[in-house]
Amino acid sequence: MADDETSTSDEAFWDSRYEQSDRIWSGNPNTALVREVTGVRPGKALDLGCGEGADAIWLARQGWRVTATDISGVALARAARHAAAEEVADRIDWQQHDLGASFPKGAFELVSAQFLHSLGDMPREEILRSAASAVAPGGMLLVVGHAGWPSWEDNPQPGVHFPMTKEVLEALELPEGQWEVLISEEHQRIQTAPDGEPGTRTDNTLKIRRVSA
């Protein structure tokens, strides 16, 4: 399948998923983002895979100017409505991108990739290298991902690999001496399973700072 056909297929998949209900995520910002960014001096932020916009809206409330991107036009339209309702629409630039094919321009004091996973052929390592390249000197790259299947998953899809932070860091291929690792850790959280029972999920967080150009 050609790249443009793949992009169209992925866009249609996510548009269809968002159209199934008025909201598919909680509406709350990701916990790791709040934990790692609270108190950081705001500047320009890039939110990769922004979905319905909760992270971008939270960042805007903290004083950041945010570029927020997603492959789904349905998600972006919904996110823009939420931002308008929260009166932060003027602080967020919503952009539609298939990140494997195009990437937002500019340099940012914060680039955030929260749970940038896909069961398709998304070139995650390539996207994260582009994310690192978009970090301004002194800025941070924050990558949060799942470290495995949730506790309630009885039949996980075979062949799916959840990279550890060490693997993510190695795949970034960062120039020696230009970055410092601030956080590299796993953390477990309680999450409600689809049947309503409590379950657990293990995630990991990599936060690195660009110390020079």
C-alpha cells in the first residue's frame, strides 16, 4: 500500500473511532504530563497525537502556547470546541498531521508524546527522532508510553512490543553530549477495566533535556 493510501486508511480508522461517541477519553490531562511539567516555565509546546485536546488545553491554562496535532480531523474539531469552551482557543494551534508523513514546523521548549502507540505500521521511532529535533536548546522531550498490556487483557495481540525507556532513548540516536536524562522510569497505576473492576497498567516515562544545539 502506498504511503498516501496508508495515511488515508489510518485517518479513516481514527475518524470512525471518534465518531462512535461524543467523547472517548476522560477529558483530563495525562497524569505524567501534569507531574513532569507543573512548575516549568511556559514557552512553546508541541503536543503529538493530541486526540480530544485535554493535554493541550491543560498546557494552555498553564501559560504555554501550544501546537497540537492529530491524524483525525474529527478529534481536532472536537478538541477545538473544548478549547473554545475553556476560553484558551487563542493559545492553541490545531494542526492535522499523519506524523509518519509530515511534521509540524518550529522549535519548542516542550515536545510531548503521550501514549503514541498504534497497532498499525506507524513509524514511532522515526516520529520520536523528529520530535527530538524539534526541541529547542534548553527544552524538554517528554515521552510517556505503555510498558505492557493491562492486567485484564487475557488475549493480547501477538507481536506487539512495548519499548522500555532505554530502548526509546537508544532509538532516538541523540548526539553525544547534547542531551541529559532527567527521568527514566516505570510506574504502575490503577485503571478501571472495561467490566468496571479495578485493574493495573504499567507505563514508562522518559524526560530528557536538550542542553545544547
